[in-house]
Amino acid sequence: MTAAQSKYSGWLVHITAWAVIFGMPLFVTSPDRPPISGPQYLHFLLVPLSFMVVFYTNYFLLIERNLFSRQLGRFLGGNVLLIAAVIIILHLLFRYILPYDPAHPPLERSWQDSVRFFVGNAVLYLLVVGASVAIRMTGGWYKAETARQQLEHSRTQAELQNLKSQLNPHFLFNTLNNIYSLIQIDSNRAQQAVHDLSRMLRYVLYDSSQPTVPLRSEIEFLRDYIELMRIRLPHHVKLFVSLPEDPESTPVAPLLFISLVENAFKHGVSNDKPSFIVIDIREEGGQLICRIKNSCFPKAASDRSGSGIGLRNLSKRLEMIYPGRHTFEYGEQENTYVALLCIKLHEG
């Protein structure tokens, strides 16, 4: 619901409530009670009109000027004067200006009766003030909460775009390094790799700009990337890959797994020692499970190539996109680095 729609719906509630109050004498009838006459309805009409004066004077003036600025004394004093003025004016109208029903002439009251009459009416008007404060404060809270949510959504979207922009340059840098190495080995395969790279870049630059992509597209992107990385692997590196053969078109956030795969190739391969990488992604029990294991050969701090967005940034993305719907664990276990990401695909 937009702000304008919310505003109009709020005023529709006001109009409906007052219409019910003003129309009560016209619809509350019984066989032994004749319909209300014009002078009688005019007498009744003055009471809800006085309620409206008290309600909207608070709603538009006293609450905003005094209560919101925490001037409680001025707010209470203003309402005491307002209620007293409304009651006195109403009393004078009833007694001296508006005609009374001859069958029910006004009763002569003692001063004690008058005090009780004024106090009883004051209580009613205080209830009207309370209703005005409650509705105004609730409306103010709703507006503030809506603005906060919109700001949080904008901040989240900006942060997600920032995280993606950190990924794209390093992804391109790493892949070009692989193709450069391949050119020296097999130029024909290098040409095919350039074609594969163009398809992958199209996915990174265009498809991944959407909030979600079909799981099938994400899996195809990972398969192309892994095959491109496989080209330059030494013979002593064992690579085991298990990806869904016919993945569903379930919508998922793009580029969630690439940083984990990049890390496996970066830190799991040694130039002269036996190495292994295991990549296993599957759908199971309504969850998307990514399990990656690799031998552990950390790069020196000076080696920044392929650093990707980092595991902390990935954790932040997951918290923003799948709050309460994912688990993410990673770390070294007996010279093997293990990363396990589980995402619940459907809410509820």
C-alpha cells in the first residue's frame, strides 16, 4: 500500500466512524418509540459535533505542538480549557438558544447537580481526547515504521549491489588469468574458453542484476566456470563435481556459490603436492545444499588475486536475502577446508 492509499484509507475510517455516530438516532427505533423529530435530532447533533471539535483540535493541533514536543503541562492545560469551553458553549446553546421539547422542559438543577453534570460530561470529553491521542500516535508510529522499512530496504539493495560489484572485477580477473595460461598450451581450447567466458560474463553482468534467477541458470553458470577452471589444473589435482543434471527453475539469489567455488580453486590446489576439490550441490528436502571440500594450501597475504567478496561478505548477503532460512558453516578440519551452505528454498 502506497502512502497516498494509506492516507485515503485512514480518512475513510474516520468518515465511516462519524457517519455511524451521527446516524445512530435515525436507525435506533422501536414500535413504542416514534422516529426522532427535527428539533430532537438537532439537540443530539450538537453533542457529536462537540466531540469532533475536541477530537480534531487534539488530532491536528495540541498533540503535534505539545505532546510530540513533550510539553505535557501545556497539552493538559490546553485540553482543560478546550473541554471547559466546549461544555459551557453547549450548555448555553441548550438552555438559551435551541428550542426544547415542550413535553420535556428543562429541569431546574441545584449547583451540586450542575457540578455533577459538568464533571460527567468532562469525563466523556477526556475519553474523546484519549481516543484522539491513541489514533494519532498509532498513525505516527505506522508512518515512522513504514519510512524505516523503506530506508532499510533501500540500504539493503544498495549493499547488495555493492557486494556484487566487488565480485565482478575479481571474477573477470581470475578467469582471464586462466585463459592467458591456456593460450600458451592450446590456442583452440583458448578460443572456446573465450566463448564460454563471454556467456558467463553475460550472466554476471545482466542476469545477475535481477533479485533472483532460476536455479537452472545458476547451476549452468557454475558448471561453465568449473570447466574453465579445470583447464589449467595440474594432473595431480583430483576434481570431483556433482551438480544437478536437470535442476528446477526455483528462483534463487544469483552468484551465491561462486565465491565458495573460487576459494576452493584458490586455496585447494598446490603446484607440486597432491590436491583435491570436491564440489557437491543438490536439492534435498526443500533445501538447496552446497558442500565443498578441498585440500588446504592457503595463499600468502601478498597474493590478492582471486580474493573474491570474501566469506564475511557472503555471510552478510545471506543474512539480508535469507534471514532465518539458511545455515552457513566453514572452516579447516584436519588439513581439509569444508564449507557447507544450506538454504531453505520456500518460506514457511
